[in-house]
Amino acid sequence: GMVVKAARDESSPYTAMQMAGQLADQLRDKGIHGIHIRVRAPGGNKQRSPGPGAQAAIRAFARAGIRIGRIEDVTPVPHDGTRPKGGRRV
């Protein structure tokens, strides 16, 4: 892709840091100095914690001099939807 070539490296903290740095430069060029961040995990009946790159991206924004207003978790919560993957645990 835009930062790394191998698909397995796309969700890594290093890639998230590089991408956040590029995005911070673009924001500065447009005159934006502060942002609100919305973190989203897969959610539903999948995992409820964000991937490994989320924390690295937020840190990279802070280091790049972008002011962070609020960090909001917008992970979708199931209202008793489909059956979760995996076997029955006794």
C-alpha cells in the first residue's frame, strides 16, 4: 500500500505511526491544528478492543504537534445479535 508493501504489516504500530505522521502534515497544510479522535474496533460479536496500531497512531499525532481534543470509543455494541464464533465452553 501507501506505507508498507506486505499485507501482514498493514495493521502494525509502525505503519500506523507513519500514516499518522503523513496525515498530520496534510492537516497542518490545511491549517488544522486540533482534532477529536474516534477509535473503532471491529465490535459486534467480534473483538471489542482496537487493533495494535490505534495507540501508536494517537501517540504519533500528539508527537507531531496536533492538539487532541477528546478520544471517543465508537465500537459497535451488539444488542443480542448473531451467535459468536467458536465452540461451547463448559
